[in-house]
Amino acid sequence: MNQNASTAGTKPAKEAKPEAMQTLELTDNEATVGQCFTDKPKMSMRNVNVFYEDKQAIHDVSVDIAKNEVIAMIGPSGCGKSTFLRSLNRMNDTVDGCRVEGKICMDGEDLYAPKLDVVELRARVGMVFQKPNPFPKSIYDNVAYGPKLHGLADSRVDLDEIVEKSLRKASLWDEVKERLHQAGTGLSGGQQQRLCIARAIAVSPEMILMDEPCSALDPIATAKIEELIEELSENFTIAIVTHSMQQAARVSHRTAYFHLGRLIEVNPTEQVFTMPAHRLTEAYITGRFG
Amino acid sequence: MSKSVDNLEKIRKSLSRRNRAEKRFRFYGVTAVLIGLAAVMLLFTDIVSKGHGAFRIAYLQLDITYDQDLIGIDNLTDPQQLALGNWQAMPKVSLRNQFPDVSGRKDKRSLYGLVSNGAGFDLKDRLLENPLLLGDSETLWVLADDDIDTYYKSWLDGEPYDARLTAKQVAWIHELHDQGKIRLQFNSNLFTRGDSREPEQAGIRGAVMGSLLTLILTLLLSFPIGVSAAIYLEEFAPKNAWTDFIEVNINNLAAVPSIIFGLLGLAIFINFFHVPRSVPIVGGLVLTLMTLPTIIITSRAAIKSVPPSIREAALGMGASKYQMVLHHVLPLALPGMLTGAIIGMAQALGESAPLLMIGMVAFIVDIPGGFSDPATVLPVQIFLWADSPERAFIEKTSAAIMVLLSFLIIMNTSAVWLRKRLERRW
Amino acid sequence: MDKMKFENHYMKQFDEELEEIRTRLMEMGGKVEQQLQNAIRAVSDADSKLAEEVIKEEKFVDEMEVDIDEACILIIARRQPAASDLRLVMMVTKAVNDLERIGDEAKKIANHAVILAGESKTSEGYTEVRHLGQSVVSMLSNALDAFARFDVDAAMRTIEEDKQIDLDYKTALRELVTYMMEDPRSISRAINILWVVRSLERIGDHAKNLCEQIVFVVKGKDIRHQ
């Protein structure tokens, strides 16, 4: 860890050549192409490697995520984008044999420090999953679960307020206010996913991770979630993994392209989708074999 | 064009073949189910046809005089007098009055053989309940002897069985029958008494109580232990060679013949810990050992069937592993666990082999009142009765089997009902 | 040099569609080039029949523009092209526009050729037309070549040619003004030729636009107005 920390600063990541990028030099270098780093990152990763047993899933990824930005992770299946996302709130801890090397910091605090409590981390970094997974409880209890768990509400009135606020922020309030005490599993897929978002934001996290949040939804439900992401980015930092390139293009500010466990390119979304800097990114987003 | 027509022809041909295969397959399935059903029906009819008689038993109408001198008591509160009293004299005298012509020791003995050996004690209990009857007399229905009962029932059914009766006894029975002084009535003894050497006095109360006490102990021990073990193995234990080893062993335990558990209980609980023999405590402990693997395996299956997405959701919200299990996994897995527990209990209820090893096969007349009273259990009682020479025990055995089966059916039905009731959809 | 490939899509039809708009653009370029050559020949040979033909054929160029535009819209709607594919499609819609304008200018030249052929047969001014015409035709064909090979260097060289054409245009203007001052009777003729020369200069500008689009496709860099 220490050794990685010391090399983190010295590693050149092709940041120095913005002009060259403008003229689209297609490079095959191992190092990540594009604008990886920002001045005041919310979350910063340096030389992150993730292993499942002996198999390395993530190779040497260094990238910053700025405050209130929406960063999209794209790439073919098995490229490590989900693994990478899950290492940001240590959901990988639950997988046996998963090992994370390198440094991941949030506001300068090492997420993998021994003294850090993963429960606290997950209260600060919420997560929304691929399949809508509300608890088989009432809508109210779903949203109130996090605040109750972390003791955020002092009274019943307080809790009611948090639930309403969270449901409003997830633009679900108007649809469910009449049936807060009915089962959350009785909602439609899109509503369930928004319920999961409401549940995640009920504990006021600083960051929200979304793992293909729309892959199980129809286009209209997807559009609603995408609109929601846009609104949420005013208050939260959002990292989203998506299979849909169009979705990344629509919602994100920056797009990161992963390939075989390597972070190939990170650039502003408008650039990635008009003139990507790397041959592999180009091949992926134009739908070619690379 | 012609090729596609060809193909269509081939498809049609294969289609009829496939349809035939399907029909055949369905026929096999239906046949298998029918055979199974027929076997069950056969078993049930056999048991019911053999056992229904046990629910009714022959009584004789006698004029009983509670004669102080005859019995040899003057104080109903003196336990010594009560213990030494000649209670059986009352029905004997009554019978002699009924048939005054009988003389000679042999004939008299066969006359006395008409009533149950326990009839006098039944009269004693009646007298103790109503002390004012002392010195008085009344007409009563008194329990007949099992041979009389057997003969009377078989005679009523048209196939008299008189091998164990003398010709005179048969004649007396017919005389009594003609006078309306012998009849069949509901055999409440079956449900209110413990075991006895005399079939007409034997009941299953003791065995039912023994089973109940044993099962309560088994449930109290095996459910918490089994569920905790399942939760630990499924949620907390690291996946390594050790847990694999444990898992294999648990699966093996479920397949170990139950008598081995009996030997184990004998060696450990009785010989090493010196727990008394024949008591529900040791029975419960042995049955706990036997049902634990079943409960652990079904509980693990129930835990596994909780979708991982729910776990992820809980962990993602910042729940600790313990909270995740307590708030989400356990409530969702509980129906499955309960079903497993009930099925395990049903298995334990029907078990006899291991209990034979730990002395619960003893002949116990008293109805057990606690976990440390000697007791036997229903299946063992069935085993004992089936082994008894008296013909009247045949129908008693079947009756006990019917009771056991109805308990099992109730338990399995409640397992299904519980699962339906508690199951949540997601 | 960067290779621009518009194949190897997972969807073969997409390859074919992109290839088709490219080929059709090249066809349209060839047609326009031929129109331009014919118009210039009509002027210099005073061939009014050839000129009429050019005027008549202009509508084919218009049809081609509409067709290719439609194909591009269809690709955008159905394939949502990104990156190089997106740039190619955008480039084609713009290039089609430029080619159509070149076709218009060729038609204008042909119109003037008809008028010029009806007048006296002095050859004053024809040298300028011929000279400028040659440069413009070569520039247009260079531009189309560069497009066919997505050759950025060739495109950049062709852009440079436009400066020479602008110079030649100014020289030709000066010459024509001189003619008019020398012989006032030739003014109407000179003005016609002046329009022809003017059209040629505009065609040079359109060819330059084409080359800039090629750079955009290959490099992803907009070099217009620089």
C-alpha cells in the first residue's frame, strides 16, 4: 500500500498532452488516455488492482472522480467496470477471495484503512443495483430502513419527513404517497428502482454508485431514471456502470472506458462520443471489433 | 420450394412420434402416481379395518354391592386398608348372583374370567369418588375381559373366535347378550390409560405423553441449534476445507441409520453422563442428534433461497452482516426453516429404533408427568403391542398406528399450511 | 498515416450502409466534376449544345443530393453512429451540400456559355477562363481523391491550392477590367466571362470546404475559419 502511495504521484498518465488529444492521436499505450485527474477529487484512486483469488480483474487503475460529477463506466462484459464500481464502497469485501490493492481515497481518507468501518463507508457511499431489489416490506419501511439503521431520525415525525423528502427527490412521492404502507415489491420495475434510489438517498450519502440501474427497465422507466440522475447530480456525486453507450452519452459528464480490466480512456463524454482518443474506445463505441 | 415441403412432411412425421412419446410418458407418470395412491389406500384400509374395533370395547352390566365386609374395609381414608382391600370380590359376587347355578372351582374361575382383572380397581376408583356409595348397591357397566371382548366382537361380525373360551363362557355370553347385559361402548380407556398387560385395560396415554415430552425437548434443542448452525455455516463461516468437511459430515449424518444414534446416546448420555434410562430427557437428546442434520440441511436450503439481491441491498445500505441476517435473511428463510423443523419432528415422532437402545422400550404403566419420568413413545408402544401374544393387542396395535399416523398427517399438513402462510413473494 | 476504416462493425449492414453513402458521394463528386469540365469546355469552345446538356443534367445532381441526405438521416436514426462513424455521416451531409453548390455553379457557367456562344467569336478572356478552369477542376479532383483515400495530407495540400486560385481570380479580374477599358464594346461579353470566373472561384471555395471536412473526419478537428 505504502509503496503504491509513493508511486501514485509520479505516474504519468498522459495528462500532459491535451493538444495531442484534440488532434486525435490513436494510441495503443497501456497507460490510461485522457483527463484522469482533477484538482479537488471527491474520490481518488491510484494504482488500484483487484484480484479474485489468483485472477486479476482490475489492472492498475488510477482516476479521480470530481464532486457532483456523473461519471459513466462503459466497456464490454467482464471488463471489470462493475468490479471497479464495487471496490468504491467495498461491496467486494463480501466476495470470498477478493483482494484490493492500491489506494482508494474519499476526501483524502483511505477507504481501505484498517480502522475505517465499512458500515460508515456504505452510509456515505450508497448503491443502486442492476435488478431493482426493494426489501419485501412496505414502501415506507424500505426508505426508512437506512435512517433507522444508522439512527438518523430522532422521532417518528423526523422519520416521516426523511421518507417523504427521499421519495420526493427520487420523484416517486406523487405515485406512492397514497400507499406508503403497501409492499414495495408491488410496484412496477421502474418504480421499484426509483424506490431503491430513494432508499439509497435517505441516508444522505455523499456519493451514489449505480450498477446498470436501467438494464431491467423499459425505455420510459429508463428515461425517468436518467432524468433523476441528472437532478441528483446537483447534490450527489454519481458513478454509474452501464451497458448502454447511449445512456452514458445522455447522463454522464465524463466517460471511462474499461477493457479487459484496464482503464483505457477517461474523457469528457462529449469527446468520447465524437472523437475518442483511444483506438479501443473508438472500436467499442462504434460497435466494431477492435 | 419442394425442399420446404419435404421438411414440413418430415416435421409432421416426427411430430406424431413426439406426441405419442409424450402421451406414453404422461401415462407412465399417472400410473406411477396411481400405484402409489393404491399402496397408501391399501395400507390405510388394512390398518383401519384391523384397528377400528379397538375404539369400542365390551362391557357387562352387573349389579354391584359395595359391601364393606366383602371388600374388607371400614375407612375409605386409610391407605393401608385401600391397598389390601379385596376389590375384585365385588364383580365376582355380582357374577355369582347373575349365574347362581354355577358351581365347582373350575367353572367359578371361568365365570370370574368374564370381567376384566382390573374391574375391581375401577369400582374402587368409583367408590373413592363417591364415598356415600359404601354399603349401597347399584347397576353398572363393568369392563369385560379381553377374551370376552374379542369373542363378542367377532361373534357380532359373524366369524366367532372362541379358541380361548370354554363352552360355558360362550353360553354365558349368549345369555348375557340375550338379556341385553353385554354391549360394546366407546373405549375411553384407550386414550386415558397407560400400558397394561391386560389388553382391555391398555391405553396409549402414556405413550402419547412420552412422545409429547420427548418431542418438546427435541424441538427446544434441535431448532435453535440447527438454525444457528445453518446460519453460521451459510453466512459467516469461511469457505475452506474445514467447512467443506463439516458440510460433508452433516450430509452423511442425515443418512446414518437411526439406531446408530441410539447406540451413541447409550454410550454418551447414559454410560458417560449417567442420565437415567427410559426417560424423555435422554430420548429427546438422542432424537435431537438425529433431527439436527435434517434441520440444518433444510435451514441452509431456506437461507440459500433468499435472493442475493436482498442481501446486497441490505449490505449496500450499511447493514452489518448480523443485521442483514437478522432483518432480512432470517424472516425470509423462516417459513422454510419451520417446514424443515416440522418434517424433522415428524421423523422424530415416528422413530423407534434409537429409543430401543436407550431403554424407552420398557414396560411402563404409569403416565409420565415430566421429563425425568420413565416413559415410552408411540412407535415403541406399537412395537411392544405388535409383539404381545394376546389377540386383542392386534386391533390395539392398529389403533395406535392410526393415532400415530393422524399426528404425522397433522404435522405435515401444518408444515404445508405454515409455508403457504408465511411465504413471501419477491 | 491514420487509416480510416468504415468496416468491421459487429453489424455488417452498418458497414454496407456507410460504404454506400461513401460510394454515392464519390459518384456525385464524379458527376459534378464532369459537369464542371463540360461547362468550362462549353465556354472555351463556345459550344452551346454542350452547355445546354450541362444545364439539363444539373437536376440529376440535385436528385443525388436528396438521396444521399436521406440515406444519412436513416443511418443516424437507425444506427446512432458515434465517433468516427458520426463524423463521417456528418461530413457526408455537408459534402453533399458543397457538391450540389458546385453543380449549381457549373450550371451558371453553362448559362453564361450559352450567352457567350451567341455573341462574337473573339477569344479575349478565354485564356483566363481556361487557366482558372484547369486549376479549379484539378483542385476538385484532388479533393475528391483525398476523400476517396481519407488522405489528410492531400487534403491539406489541396486547401493550399485555393490560395493560388484566389490569386489567379484576382489576376483574371484585372485582365477583364483591362479589356473593358480598352474596348467598351466588349463590356457585356467581359461581364459574362467575369461571372464565369467568379463561379470558378466559388467552386474553389467549395472544394476547400470539402477538404476541411476530410480533415474533420480523420482528425476529429474542425479547421474551418482558421
